[in-house]
Amino acid sequence: MTGPIIEAIKLEHTYVRGTNKVSAVRDVTLQIGPREFVLVVGPSGSGKTTLLASLGLLLSPSRGVLRVMGNHIADDQRTRSEVRRAHFAMVFQDARLIPYLSASRNVEGALSFRRLRRDVRQQRARDQLIALGLGHRLHHLPAEMSAGEQQRTGLARALVTDPLLLLADEPTGNLDSGSSSEVFELLRSQVAAGRSVLMATHDLGAVPYASRVIRMSDGRVVADE
């Protein structure tokens, strides 16, 4: 693939709260290309999470055009869900693991929408966890794992679907510096594997790992370096 994975043109998102309107993303035009590790940084309230959710097709833009691999994304939930499941995966600050399922079962669950035999799903989940250094945690519950291990399990759950673009919203917000560095390194390794990564973060320790940094303020992109 040579063209952009995502192209946003004059993207805007406004939240309506009673009689008030809050412009969280304003007039954003950008592209995310293949094999990029892009950071979105800025203070709290700058629009990072809303931009990530809009580009990841979790939110419908209030205005603007959004294209995925050159195709205009219609504003209907079914289309957005199909495109998101086919090409994207998300990682959040909270790993959002199901507490009563083992690490392996949590990861396997991401493949539930795929037409795969259960033994194939199980093997892919095991292989992905092992690849992220969690072979010793396959049958452990989330409460039996450290915060860093839980986040790596969440990352395994995202990667097992083989996404073209991985979106991460403050994935190291609950981690210490050592665990954060491990996550940044794992994310950078995904670029070498042919994926793109788009991450919103407060943690400027991620900057050396990225190929590009987008800076936001008051819902606008103020720098793209």
C-alpha cells in the first residue's frame, strides 16, 4: 500500500451538552500513512482523545471528510463498524480486560467476529501472548497480573486481529516508567511488522520512539513534525 491509510479533511467534532456546544476537534486536516508511528500530544482538553476516536471510527465527525485507504467513509454505524473491525484495533489507558477470563480467553475474544474454528482462535491467541512475552500468563486472570502485563495483554488482544492501524489512547497512563518503555518499544516494533501506530499521550517519553509528532491545542493541530 502506497497511499494514506487515513485522510481527514477539515474534520470537526462538536459535543452537545444540553444547550451548550463544545468544539473538541476543529478544522483538522491530516494523513496517516503506512508504517508510521504518529504521536498526538497536547494538554488535557486539547482534543487528543476525540481526534483519535474520530479517526478510529468510534465517533462520527460533525463536519468534514474522512477517507480510509482512499474510500470515503459514509456516516452510518454499520459501515463504520465493518471498516473498523477489518482494518483497525484500539488500545486504551485501562486495558479493559474481562476480569473473569484468562489472558488467553481475553485475547481470543477479539477473534469472535472472524469465521475461524475455535482451535485456530485459541492458537492465535496463545501465539500472540507468547510473542509479547506473556507465555507464562496464558491462564492467569487479570487480577493475577501486574499493570504492565495487563496492558500487554490488551495490546495482544488488539494485535491478534492483524490490524493495518493500531490506535492507542494513553496506553501507558497507568504504568511506571519501565513498563511504559516496554509498551513504547512494542508499539514501535509493530511499524517494523508493517503496521501504523497512532497514539495519543501525555507522556513525552514516547517522542524518541515516534516518526512523527502532532501537537494539539484547543482542538486544533498547531504543529505536525
